[in-house]
Amino acid sequence: MAFSSAVPQRARVVFLTFLAVFVCYIDRVNISVAIIPMAEDLNWDLQTQGLVLSSFALGYITLQIVGGRLADRYGGKAVLGIGVLVWSAFTIFTPPAAAFGLTALLIVRILMGMGEAVTFPAFYSLYSKWIPLSERARAVGFSNSAIPVGTAFALIVTPIIVQKLGWEWAFYLFGAVGFFWYVFWHRMVTATPQQHPAISGEELAHIEAGIDSNSGEASPHWTTFLKHRAVWAIAVAHFCNNWSLYVLLTWLPTFVNKGLGVDFASVGWVSMIPHVTSFIGLNLAGNVADRMIKSGMPVIRVRKIMMTVGFGSITCALSLVGYAESAWLAIGIMATGNFFAAAVTGGFSVNHMDIAPRHAGTLMGITNTAGTIPGIVAVYISGMILEATGSWTLVFQTAAGITFFGLIFFLLFARGEKLFD
């Protein structure tokens, strides 16, 4: 996207946020590939690998709510910018920590997770001020589509870096990208559209007409949100969605390599295919959801339709993939499932801004806390299942059952109207 004067300022905010999420995921996912040679060099068994992979989430879970409240109070621009600088620095520190010992590595991974923790709460808070209701699913869908793009990029590029330079350089090079991004973020984004010196009067009027302009008071205590079933509907959906997401992010390369017999040099190319279809689906789903709302369909009906398509599809894919008899059939099943699973971007993913538009950062922090628990539990349990049974089918079917539960819970308790002023 060229940054010409014809590009709306809110589009620049969304594009740079997309790049922040991209950097977030290349830094998060590279270890999923690098851990294969790391484990060989450092003599780690599967359970130790699961511990290393899940340690990130211990830091990630700690600052979700704090990050959201800081973003709602001080602005998503500052909070996200600082977060990128912090996690980029600790990405670079990963190889020295690994050389020092397992404990040092776990500490660095936890600190890196704390830096990344503010990402989604901060940009949800920012979008609640910059993006009109009728454009939010599209904006969130595009930003979230950086997850599969960053994942695919890391899966493809990390093996190349490992083979050419060694696994350490996957962390050095990827960590440096965040510092480069920050230069543009600092210069081109403001916390609110009203503060932007170059925004046109027409665009500002359009934004203000489509957002909740009530300045109100500071966000209520986070426990107040937990008294509403609609919040629990989003939190449970977030938890269930991320169970399968974390399993795929952390274990898919190993499944492709060890489970499907694909050689290490090809792991990235094969593993990235489901993430490419997810990128396409996320951008289509956001547009579909926004069009449904513009046509007059009730918001809650749109959210539930999109959730049924998304969670229903990934449940089916996860139930079947373990029985695939070839690598290409398995990847085809996951690619199809991921494409339709992207519909959740028009479901629970944007529901925060429906029910709490002024407190979207805080609410995202609450539900992303729930969504981070699988990063600890699902990753580690999957390693234990593999250690005990060697069954990839059991790993994936566990994720399928949890996802299906999340769908039922959301359909029963989700709401589409504003509940918090």
C-alpha cells in the first residue's frame, strides 16, 4: 500500500497495525521451526520442547488486561509501539539465553511474551477510536490476516536461515524487523483521529459518525465485565479458538516433519499452505460480515452465523486430519478448514467492539487472557500426549472437541448490542 495523500489516514493505521501483527508472529513462530535443530543441538526431548514452546505464553498471559487498560487510558499507539520494541529486543536475546542454559531461555521467552501481550488489546483499543462500526470486521480481519502471513513467512524463511546461517540468526534477523517498523509507526500514527495533523475534515466526520463518541469515565474494574454472560461467551470462544491455533502454530511443523515424513528443508513450504488459505479467508470473511451488517441484518445474527461457519469447519477438519494417509491430504484438510475457520473474524473476534466500544482494549485483554491459557496448557498437553501415545490423531481430536464446545457456548450466550458505556 503506497502512502499517498489519497490514502485515508485510518487505512494507514490499519496497514501499520497489520505489519505489527506480522512482526509479532514471525517472532513468535520462528521457534516452532528452529526448535527442531535446537532440540538436536541441546538434547531436548518432546516434553522439554513443549516446555520451551509454552513458556512464551506464561509472559503473554500476564499483561493482557494491564495492556488493555493502559491502551484505553493512554492510547493504543504508545502501548503497541513500546510492546514491539520490548518483544523485538528479547527475540534477539533468545540465542544467547539458550547458550547460557534452559532456565535463562525460559526467562527470555517469558519476557518476550510479556512484550507481545499488549498487541491485540492495544490495537482493539486503537480501532475503537479510529474505525467506524461498519468497517470493523474488515479492519480486524485484515489485521488478523497478518497472523497466517507472518506464520507462513516464518515457516518458509526460518529453515532457509537455519540452513544457511544457523538457527541463531532466525532470532537475530527477525528481532531487528520490529525496530525498523517502529520508525514508521511513531511518525505516521496518532492515538485518536482528532490528534492527526493530516486527517481531512471529511474523513474525521465519517469516523466520528460511526463510533461511540461518549467520552465517559475510565473503564470499570475488570471484574465488572465478568458479571455478564456475553463477556464469557467471547472469552470461552477465544479460549477454544486459540486451543487449535496454538496447537497448529507450535506443533504443525513437527507434525509435518515427524508425523507425515516431510524432510526438514520442505517443512516450511508444506506447513505454510493452511496459513495462506487462512489469510484469504480472513479478508473475505471480514468483508462478508460488514456487508451483512450494512444490509440491515442484526449484528448478533451476523456474529452467530460467522461463528457457526468458522468453528464448525475447523471442528470437522481437526476431527479428520489425523486419519489422512498422505501429507498432501492432511494439508489439504487443514487448508480447507482454515479457510472457512477464518469466518470467526466476523464473529467473536470483533464482538468486543459491539458490546463495549469504549472499553474494547480492556475487554480484549480479558478475553485474550483466556485465549492465552491454551498457549500454556494445549501446547504442553499436546507434548505429553505425543510422549505417552505418539498419537497425532488424539492431539487434533482433543482440539476439535474443545472448539465445538466453544461454538455451542457462544451461540447460547453472545449478545450484539452495547452493554457497557
